Amino acid sequence: MNSRRRFVLASTALVGIGVLPRAAVPQSKTISVPSVDSVAVRVLVDSSYDTPRAPASKLVRVRRSPFMSSANYRKVLHNEWGLALALESRMGADTRNLLLDYGYTPETYLGNMEVIGVDPAKAQALILSHGHFDHFGGLVDFLKANRSRLPADLTLYVGGEDNFCNRKTGSGAPGHFSDWGVLDRRELEALKVKVVRCDQPTVILGHAFTTGTIARRSFERVLPNTQVSYHPGADGVGCNMPAEDAKAKGEYVQDQHLNEHATCFNVKDRGLVVISSCGHAGIVNSVQQAIDVSGVKKVHAVLGGFHLFPAPDDYVRQTVTELQKLGPDVIIPLHCSGPGMSDALRAMMPEQYLPSTTGTEFTFGA
């Protein structure tokens, strides 16, 4: 059974099509964010590859990678449930290269980097949006293969402690769950990777910034996904969150992704580029958080996974209605956004909607 099918079964096995309770999240502080001239987002891993013809846009430069390597036709792009992005920003002559999320399997992640032409050695810092395996599955093997080529002080920016929690997902039968991996801090330490928690908004390498923990203030709720444990397992691996563990009474509970964060850029003369990765906290909440912590009111682009594939149509339409009020120039749904979101955007925001697949590159700004 493919990973997308397993994930959908996990979602429906939790509570069907309903929504989960809202989590209380503290308000983040406001920070001074940098302004970059441009940022290019390359989609290294997503669920599909479409025609190499890129969609047209007056505001964004779009191109798509060929599906096979120019050096070896036997090496091709692979698609899987998960997301991985390469980000390159420019400020004058100064450039920054970041990697955001790492897909489900290292084979796909590393293979696609090669086919698309992303040099691992250029990565200056790493970001993880949240603690789901389909976003960190390729990370450790990527580090093992490339650590000697990366900066000695390499840093991984995570949303917070719950990025390291043990999680379970559906095994296929309703009500049955199986382990779904955990990011082991000991492996990162062994690979000499520094971990920085971004519970509060954080500027990264003078170009990007993260939202910090996303406040839940709109109609949105965390839609069905995984179950989470807030204490380490018997082997000592996992997160250590005593207050949340006490609320959960030591049991696995429905995952609220308390420390998920979004990655953002403030593009000169354009506005915010907000990358939600999965958007469990709500894509409207995520964009509003970026506005609030940066003080930048103009939203240029919203992209990433919006976690709307388990949502009913009226919930999706309400999401699009609320996004319209925020006035983005471009909306690009990826990964877990679901076909319903693409349909709603085509109907309600056709001038703003841009489709994407594995291998697409979007450049925002001059």
C-alpha cells in the first residue's frame, strides 16, 4: 500500500471527516524581519510530476525540471507522499541556501536532488516544519551522505520540542495504529548538527524568518492526522513535555502540532512569501501569524501543504474565502492540500492560483 493511501486511512481512522479541538497557543513577539530581493523555491519532493510545461504567471517566474537526468536517462524524478523544498534567497550580491523538510524516503530525496540539480554542499542551514515522518524521513541519511561537505556549524531550526515526539499513524484498519517514526536527537548530535528551537519567531541567516508557534485564532481546527505521545519511549527517544503529558495522562492523544511553524521571506516591493509546509495549524492562521510577527501587511505568495485533503468542501471554501481577505497575489497548494483545494482555487481565485508538481521552481521578486 502506498504512503499516500496509508496516510489517508490514518486520517479517516482517527475521527472521520470531522475536526479536532483548537489548541491554545501563546502569542508570539514581533520582530524586525529582513527584506530580500528575491527567493527561489524548488520543489524537491511532492506527490506527482506533471507536464514539463510550466504554468504562466505575470508575477512569478516558473519553470519545471525535466523528469530525467540530463547525464543518465535511467535516473528520474520520483514522487511520494511528503514534501521537501530547496530555498535560495538573494539580497544584493549576498545569497542564502536553505533546505526545508526532507520528504519521506532518503532514496527519493537524494535522487531528486541529483536530477533537479540541487547541490547539497550549498546548504547553509536546515529547517524542519514539524515532526511528521513524511517531512523528515530523508534528513538523517542526507546528513550521513553529505555532512563533510556542509558547514561545520550546521544548524537545524525546528519549531519546538514536539518536533521530536513519538507518533502513530493508521495501519490500514480503522482504530488500529502503528509507529510512524521519530526524529532521534542522538543521531543529530552524532552528526554534529546544532538544533535551535523556534518557539518564538526567528530570523535565519539574515534572510528568512520563521513564524514561531502559530496562534490558533481563525475558524480553523487541526484536521485528523496522527496520534502523539508527549514523553520519551522506553529507549529514551522522543519529546519531553511534562505539562502536555499530564493532560494526556501518559497516553497517545490526537496530534495538535503545538510547535509547527511556517518559513517566510519578506520580498522587496512584493511582500511576504509564506511557506506552510503542512499547515496543520491552519493556513489562514499561518499567514496571519506571519503578518503579525513581521508587521508586514502585504502578502505576495502563500505556498506549501495546507492539510485540507481530509476537509469537507464547505470547510475548504471557507478557507479560500478567508485567504481572499488577506489579499495574496499567488497561492500555490502542494503536498497535503488536496484536490478539493485546487478545485476551489480555480473557481474562486483563478488569477491567484498556480499549480505545482515535483521539480517545479518558483522565483518571487526581481
